[in-house]
Amino acid sequence: MRFIGSKAMLLQDIEKVIDENTDGQEQVFCDIFSGTGVVARYFKPRYTILSNDFLHFSYILQKATIENNHLPGFEKLKKIGILDPFAFLEETRITAEDLEKGCYFIARNYSPLEESQRMYLSPVNAMRIDFIRETIGSWRESGLIDEGEFCYLLACLIEGVPSVSNTTGTYGAYLKTWEKRSYKEFEMVRLPVTDNGRKNQCFNTDANKLIREIEGDILYMDPPYNTRQYASNYHLLETVSRYDSPQLRGVTGMRDYSGQKSLYCMRSEVKETFEDLVEKARFPHLILSYSTDGLMTAGDIEEILERHTVSGSVRRYDISYRKYKSKIPSRDDKLKEYIFYAAKDIPRKKHIALQNTAGKEKALREEILQREEAKAGASEKGMAGAASDSGHLKPQKHKYLKSPLNYIGGKYRLLPQILPLFPADIATFVDLFAGGANVAVNVNAKQIICNDINSKIIELFQTLQEKDTEEVLEQICRRISQYGLSKENEEGFLRFRDEYNRTGDPVDLYALTCFSFNYQFRFNNRMEYNNPFGRNRSQFSDRMKNNLIAFMKRIKTGDIRFTARDFTDFDLRILGPQDLLYCDPPYLITTGSYNDGNRGFKDWSQEEDRQLLSLLDEADRRGIRFALSNVLEHKGRVNEELLQWSRRYNVHELDCSYSNSSYNTERGKSREVLITNYGRKEKK
């Protein structure tokens, strides 16, 4: 989410200031002007977090990602048949009758659906936002979700709004013509949640009131800098969050924010208000972010800090920083961000002793980050210029981008045979059984849809797509340090596996597989990860790290969408003659562990085989191109129905004598093929 004054670009600088001025024993970190929570989330793995903001939507974001220590389970929804609340909320059909029954405040007031004619959102997306907000509200009222689950769903809704908003980033006004993003179909953002094993607390109040009630070790202050009031600039998100049907004013539909005006935005009040905050703070370490174009000067701040902190402890760090920009360029190209540090003579609060791994984590993180740029460059060079300026991959003859996941049946070694058989002019490429996504990330297409029924894999891909690469590497380093992960430490691996099965964190799942037997993904019927330890074999090697970095760059820069649906739910109506539907399903006559029905996911039987072939026949009738990977013969067994069906189409024989194949052994050969409905002779 774009947010005025966001510190996403300053996180490492803030961390450096903290590390230079503390001894590593600090345990409670307070982000008292939290905004979108980017600072609080960054430091959550290291500290118990107290976070606060007087905007309600900000408070909900914090409740979801700071106070929550694990992704919600939605057990009561599952009992009534809603197994995936996100799919239910995003895909349930909205009718005119629903519009009449419900409030639909956003659609009626922030889209040109009715007399308001405001163009913040398209009518379709505004109605979807209303449907989601009203539904999760009714779920909470009826006891189907608890407060933590409600806040998580609401936060995921709020985070999705900016992606389809017809604005320049804030909501003081809307654009008079529709921006491209406003036509996108609304999607909630699946927010990752880190478990720091601590009781974190979030507040929704005035910072100067809260400071009198809390205490800790590090107080981070990032107050508003200028006269721009946040409540007016984010009024639409505030209304989505509160959903209180407020009285709106004027052409822009502003809600009354008189009770949310910040004194930090008033030149006559800011110095006195800031001094009160510093004076009342019961924290030994104070950190302040401020800007050269703020209402207070650096001299004002230093004078206030020196009056209320340890003599000689005030330090100022000057950091060049690009100003938050709308579509109108700023004339000030010399903006700097200040970070101030000061110490207060406050006795250290006694906390429960926790194992301090900060030193190890920092060393590991610095080692990885130091080599990341060089290694990523080497990896990209090895791809022989595979990535084009547009973000679309151009497959080369011998070298392809490799998925960081070792997924059974992966097609990486068959890419030199498969990709040349694909059409050169693909608009939308659908990988219906994506697995590790080796095929999808190497295809040259304008748009790619990666689908798999394994929701754990898709959730991991979505997280890798959304999170910063640096943040992912840091989390992996923390886990390696925290659990002492290595090729020999099985006890640490098992403790980490138990932790993952409790929290379900997607990045932790990837880190866990790095030390698992054959690096594979295995789950039991309770959806618990149960792959054993990879003794003397598995580790997070440089090669795996490089694959991960290159893969994340690809899925961030290309137009790639990840979905987790059963293939029977796929709607062919979204495809046309310029698209390609690629299927690499479980093979009926092989013994892959993913299709035995005992791994927490749907089994694969003759019935599923027939349903897929029927889907492909329907695609052919609609003029949609398809390609099917499969095995016709295996160890003397023949898939007779597939063999008969394939004679209507074009069958390409593949050489499957590669070591990564889970079904090709010395004791029996397999006849692996690619079946296509294009470039063929007349049907028989």
C-alpha cells in the first residue's frame, strides 16, 4: 500500500541506528505512529511489539499482522462448508437482489453506481468490497469468526482496495478518467503473519495519551511531518474499515474527521505536543524519524530531546530519501530524512529471559545480503538473457530458470523438449497443474495464470511474489539461526517442523523443505507437514538461494497470477484462440505420492482422468489451444483410455530418461508424451 511517509525504504537505516545504540538485550519495541505497520512488522521477529495509530484502518492492519501470531484457521466456517473464505468472498455472485438487501455504502457513495457519480472505484469492484465487508461483519456477529479472524479478513480487504482505486495514491480526490488498474478484478491481499512467540499489543488511540500508559525498551516515533492530515487523505479506507455509514461532505465524499485531526500537523501545536511525548516516555531508547520539510526544524527537535534525555546522548543521522510523490513531480530534489537517537535515564524493565539470537541472525543476514547482488547477477547471466525488458521470459536453448521447489514430477529437465512445442504467440498461458511452476515461469506469454490444488504451494508463491526478497532471505536466516538448522541437527529440524505446523507461515515452509528429505513437500491428511529430515544431504545452499532470488524476480516482474482451485472449477470462458491451456496432471499409471489420496489433497483416479480429457475436448471445441503432459505406458502398463483419446490429437514423444523423474527406473521404461490440439493433421 502506498502511504505518505512510509518507512519501507528506511528500515535498514533504522535498524542500523538501533544496533549502534543498544546492547541487544532490549525486548519491547513500540511503534507509536504505526501507519501501515511496516516498521512494526520488520522488527517483530526481534522484539515484543507495541503498535498504535489513531486511524482505524491502520489499527486493523496491525491487529491482523502484529497482534496475530499465526494465520487464522477459520474452523467454524469450515464446519458450515466454507473451506476457503477468500474464495467465497471473492467469487460469490452478487445479484441485484443483494444490492437491494444490503447497505452497499461504498458502491452507492464512491462509485458512479447511483447519484453520487464519484469515481473512486468501479461499480463492480465497489460492490465486491461492500459484499466482503458486510459478509465478514455478519460472520463476526453470528460467532462464525472470532476477533482475530475478523481483523485478518478485514485487513486483507483493506490492503486490496488501493490496487483498484482510481486515485493517485491518496483519497483526497479521485481521477476524472478511469486508470488502468481500476478495471482490474478486486482481490483481497493474503497478508503473511510472523510468529515471534510473544504477546504483542495494538492500540487505536492518540499517541500522547497512550505514552502515559505504556513502557518498554525502544520507542520509535514517526509522527506526521506537515499540515497534511492523514485522516482526510485516507478517508475511504477508514470508511471501509469502520463501515459506519458516515455523513459525507462535498464532491469528494469526505467523512467528518474533526475528531481525528493531529496536533503534529499544526504549526502552532507541534513542538509542544512532541515535547510532551518525549517527556512522558518511559523508554530508555528513543528513535525519531523526521523530514527536512517538516514543521519542526532539526534544531527544534534537538533542543527538545536534549531537555529530556541523558546529556550528550542525542545523535542525528542524515539520510537522503526520495519524497513521497503523486503524479505531480516535486521541485525539492534535496529532501533528507532525519533519524534521531536519544537515551533516557529509565531503569531497564525486567523481562522474562529469552534466548538472544540477534547476533547470529544479524551475521547470517549480513552475509547473505552482502553476496545477494553478485549472486543474483550471476544467476541472471547464466540464464543467457532470458528475461526481457517487459518481464516476459524468452526461453533459451539450454538454460532455463529453475523453480526453488523440488516438486515431484517437475518438468525442469524436460523444458528443452516441451517449450519448443508451444506456440510462439501466447496471450494468456494457463498452467492448470502448476506444481513447482517450472513450466510457467519459463513460458513467453503476455499473461500467466499458475494454478494448483495444493493451496500450500500457491500460498508460498503468493508470499514470495508479495514480500521483498531481502525480507524473505532475512526470515530464512533467522530460522536457520533460531533452530540451528544444518545437515546434522535433526532435533532442531523437528522443532522447526512442529513450529511450522502450528503457525503455517509460508516462508517457514520453504525454509523447512530446504532441510527435508529430498527437499520435498509432503503433508498428512491433517495438512501437517510430515517430510522427514534430510540428514547429510539437505541444506539452504548457495545454489538454492540463487534459484530463489531469480525466481522471485521473475514472478514479481512478470504478469503472473497464482490461484488454488480444483481443475474442475476452471472456467474456459476466460480463454480464446490466442491462449494456451497447459496441463501436467498426476499420472494415472505411475506411483507419484501426490496422487495417492493420503497427502491431504485430492487423490487422482480414472474419474479425474476422464474429467480432464472432457475439459480438453471442450477447449478444443471452443477453439482454445491446449497441451497435455502425460504417460501412455509405464512398466508394462498402458493407459488405454488416454491412448485412444490421444489419437484424435497430435502426440509428441518425449525422452524422459532423466534422473529427477519419480517414475522412470531401471526396472521399467515410460512413454512420456506431450499431446496438443494444434499443428496437427486432420482428426481421425
